Amino acid sequence: MQETIRELQQIIFGYTVMLESITEDNYSFKPRPEKWSRKEILGHLVDSAQNNIRRFVVGQYEDNPRITYRQDDWVTIAHYQEYPVKDLIDLWVLLNKHICRVLTSMPESLAKRTVDTNATEFHSIEWLAQDYNKHLLHHLHQVLDLEPVAYP
């Protein structure tokens, strides 16, 4: 789990400056009306962080809690397209730092506890944390126009 936490810390540190270098116009541009803008993708990462915090916390004290979310509804309801970019980046950074604290404070013995995310099988907190990092990199590379990172 320590390697996963270190990786998340590196993602936060390494990508924040790049996120701050994108102009407001580039963040707001929607390639098609039904596609998310960069702002909305970053908002989706904020939503993902919030939902994963719940998974990482509740998974430590409840047996197989069911914690799911409907990502399109979250992005629509939060109106990320109208959100100030600096606030979105700051929120993303703080939520991810909080995830690092939650995972760092978690006893190693709880890392194997499972959570129901509405996938075909339950996943351990440890697996969810590793998957969270992959999901982050996938979307950060979209936002930053970097080499694509495959994600299921």
C-alpha cells in the first residue's frame, strides 16, 4: 500500500503545475456538446476522489459497503463547466492529499477489506487505491494532451 500512496503523492506533485498551465479557454472548450470539457473531466476526478474517500473510510469499518456513483449525473449536477479552474485544481489537490492521509493512517490489516462498487466482484481497499491511481493518470493525460494511458 505504501507504494500506491507514494505514487499518488507523486501524481499530485507532478501534475498540479501542468494543470495550472492550461488556459481557461482550453479548460472550457467542449469538442462536442455531449463530450466533457477539460474542466468537466477535472470535475469528474474531484467526484472520483470524493467517492473513493468514502470507499477508503467506510470500507475500514463496514463489511462490504456498497458505494457507487453515477458519474455523468455528478458532473452535470455540479456544473463544473461554470466552476473557476483554480478552485477546481485546488479542490482536486486537497482531496487527493486527504486520500493520502486516509490511506497512510489505515492499518495495513484493513487493506484487504472489500467494497462493493457495483462491479462484477467486490474489490479490496488496496485494489481500489491502485485502480484509483490508474484512473487518475488516464484522465490527467486526457486533460493535458499527453500520451494516452489505457484504463478499462
